[in-house]
Amino acid sequence: MFNLILFGPPGSGKGTQSDKLVGKYGLIHLSTGNLLREEIAEKTPLGIEAKSLMDKGQLVPDEVVIGMIDSSLEHHKDAKGFLFDGFPRTIAQARALDKLLELKKTGINTVISLDVGEEELIQRLLNRGKTSGRSDDTDEIVIRKRFAVYNNETTPVAEYYKKARKFQSVKGEGTVDEIFETLCRVMDKKMKQ
Ligand code: ADP
């Protein structure tokens, strides 16, 4: 198995690059943001609870997203590997993910972070908000709250994987294809190791 975490702040291009990477490398794409938006669309109790937090730019409780990841891993027992997008976002989630993968006799191979400056990120999110219908992308106050949450709760996750020597950053500015090429170079190198 080859398991990748695509890491980076809101608007860094994780979703766009994930779609391209899973196409090329045959991994299963697990995006907690997408899974939560599916629950919201289906108006499940979980979705209704999650929506009120997401609309404020806050995180959904760890147990909820860990449970979603656990059942997704179970649904794809024969996968060649997974690409985690938007997960783990807290140290508790990172620890839980390590445990879940260990039970499956596998682990995280590498974490690649997309580096993009904050002003560029805000512009990208506000632009996406014009067409995506995502209520968390239209209000600059909510966007700034998401960055604050990212800085406080998610950047420690980078430290967690740096300590494990699994963390690498790439430039997340440029064209989608340029960034994809950089990511593929890192992937090809890591897959040979
Ligand atoms: P972005 O990366 O642009 O912030 P996502 O689609 O990954 O967008 O996430 C949207 C929202 O969903 C987050 O702001 C958060 O409220 C919730 N969410 C997604 N993933 C997680 C997670 N792993 N833990 C907690 N909340 C999450």
C-alpha cells in the first residue's frame, strides 16, 4: 500500500491536485470535507450538526471525522493506497489515523504540503465561493476564522510528521499543471523508496 497525506491550508489546491493524483496513481481519495458535504446534502443528523460548525469556520469533532475515515477504510479493503485530503487536521486525528493504519498493517508513507501565501489563499477562496455554492467560502470573516483554526490546530500536525521524517513541502503557486508535475516528481521518488 502507498498512503499519502496531501497537506495545506484552506484554498491551497488539495482538492484539485488530489483528483489528478488519484487518477494517475490509482489511490482512493478520502476527503473529510467532501464526506461531510455529502452528509449535509443528504440532511443526515451528522450533516446537520456538521453544517453549523463548518459555516462558522470551526472544526467538526475529532470522533466524527475519525469515524468517517474508519468506515471509509473498511469500505475499500483492497485499495492500492489512500490519499488523505483535509485529514488529519488535529494531533488527535493524526494519532488515530496512525492507529487505524497500524491495525491494517500499513502506515503513512509521506506527507506533502502545498505552500501558498495567505493573501493568495483568501483571493482563491473568495473566487471559489462565487461558483462553488460553499457557504464557508463567501464570507471573509469565516475564511479568516478557518486560517486561525488552521494555524492553531492543524500546523502542529505538520510538526508531528516532521518528527517522523515524513513531511515535505512543495510550492503551491503556479499553474495547476506545474504544481501537479512537482507533486508527481515527489511521488515517484517516494514510491521507489
Ligand atoms: P478547506 O480545506 O478548503 O477548508 P474542506 O473541504 O477540507 O475545506 O473542509 C471544510 C470544513 O469541513 C472545515 O472548515 C471543517 O469545518 C470541516 N472539516 C473537514 N475536514 C475536517 C477534519 N479532518 N476535522 C474537522 N473538521 C473538518
